[in-house]
Amino acid sequence: METIKLNRAELLKRYILLAAGLFFSAVGVAVTKKGDLGVSPISSVANVIAEKFSFFSLGNWLIVWNCVLIVGQILILRKNFKPIQLLQIPVSFLFGWFTDFGVWCASFIPTDVYSVRLLCVLVGTVILGFGITLSVIANVIMNSGEAFVKAVSDTLHKNFGSIKICFDIGCVIISVTLSMIFFNFKTFGIVGTREGTVIAALCTGGVVKLFSKLLIKPVTKFLNSNRAVG
């Protein structure tokens, strides 16, 4: 049986692909945010907090939220938490910085009309799905959200997909609850978590599947071009 080793050239390409995936994922969140109809479930908690406590940017609150999820993994896995997973910390910072850059870029989009806001959600979801696809193909470090889901599924010996659904629902429940608490139930709609969150939750998986079919073979072939087989 062949033993496959990742050499430095392939690792470098994979980490560059991961960075690209993080960039597009962050820009996708930022464009969705511009629509002001809610963001993806995993980012919804940070988005609501950013709406209330604006002394930190959305990107900074995403860094905090992702670090909370990393701490959660450590508490769940304990001695089974691998030190390599601490690389999720710089990944979280990179995602947060990219998000703030994306928010700045998207700030020039006029969103006075609801249809344009809805378009922002749809376009942002496609960009997010593209970024997630690149990160998955890179196959080096999981983002903190998926790593948290994996920690729970491994500990409970439950299906990853089922836990992922529960996690997304949980994020939405937390964000809606925080929104109602922060804004004293006085708003006509839930702040920071709206129909855009539902759209992102329902459509992101399908977008990832589509991009995976288109990209996984050519990109994997490129990544493996320097692979050593021994």
C-alpha cells in the first residue's frame, strides 16, 4: 500500500488555499451583512453583539466568538484536544480581519431598496459557499465552528451533519435571544438575525456542493502535483 506524504510545497499550497478560502468566506459574510437582513447562523451571534456593542467591529466580535468556540472544544475534548488545533486562533484572527476589510469594501454598495439588500444576501451566500469550498479542499485546519461541531459529534458519537444542524439552530436561538434582550423587545423585527440568516442556512450547503463538484478534482490535482509517494 502506498504511503502518501505531504511535502512542504503541497503544505504551502494548502495553507495558501485555506487563506483564500477564509478571505472569500469573510467577504461573503460582509456582503451578506450589508444587506442588513441577517448573516449566516454561525456568524449571527457575533453580528447581534456587534449591533449592540459597536466599540468593536463585526470582525473583532467574530474573533471573540471563534475563540469562545475554541475554548469550548478544549473543555469538551480535554486531553483529546490536539495542540495543532490551536492554529484555529490565528485562523480566527485572519477571518476577522478579512471580514472587516470586506465590510469596508461592501460599504460602497447602495442598499436603499429591499431587492438590492436581498441580492446582497444571495450574492454573499454564494461567495461564502465558494470560500467554504476552498477551505474544505485545503484540508488543513478546520474553522472553529466546524471544529466545535466535530468535537461534540466525536464525544457524543453522533453524526456530524445532525450535530451541525443542531449547532446552527442553537446559534440562531442564541442570536435571537440576545437581540430581544439587548433591544428590550422594542423593535418591530429581530435585530441582526432575519430572513437573510434563514436564506444563508438553507442555501450555503447547496452552494458548497455545487462548487465542490466543479473544483475538487482540478484543485486537488494542483495541490497534489508535488506529492511524494513512498
